[in-house]
Amino acid sequence: NERIQEHACVALRNLSMHPRCKLQMVQDGVMEPLVGLMRSPLEVIQEHTVVCIRNLSMALDNVVTIMENDALPPLIGMLRHHDPKIQEHAAVAIRNLSVHDECEAKVVSEGAL
């Protein structure tokens, strides 16, 4: 149900703002469902999901796991979204991913620039 997905995304977005939750969420496997939700046809779900990934990507310890869960291709796709807020959140998430030495080359080779 899309309404339940939206509420779940809002809850995850809120949790992802708290420093103690950032690592725990990724360790507990939140990335796979978030990557799937980025492909939702609903813009509100896309926005909440991209913001959540942006927040999670601020913790350097999460970056490799985010990349391993194939979050980069949908984030790159969001750079062409018609909503500038979603574009901005995706750009910040990609920037956060690119600062990690192991991920920098992949960000470039995937076409994020």
C-alpha cells in the first residue's frame, strides 16, 4: 500500500537525522528497501527516500555499504528529476559518496559528473 510506504519513508527519514541511528539503520539492512523505494512512481516517496539516503551518506562508515547496495544509479537518475529539491538531495548524497576513497572512481565511472 502506497500510504504505508509513505509513512515508513517519513519514519526512516526522521530516524536518519539522528547520529546514533545512521550506522544502525545501515547495519540493520535499510539500504535494500530504500533503493527499491527510490523507484516508486510517487514523488513524495522518492523525496523522502532520497533525503534519507542523503542523511545516511553523511556517516562515512555507511558509504561503502550504500554503494554496495546499488544506490548510485537511481541517485544519478534523480539528478534529472523535474523537482529541483529532489535533484539537490540526490546531488548532496552523491557528493557524500564521492568523498570516500573507495567510491570516488565509481561515482565518476557511473556518470555522476
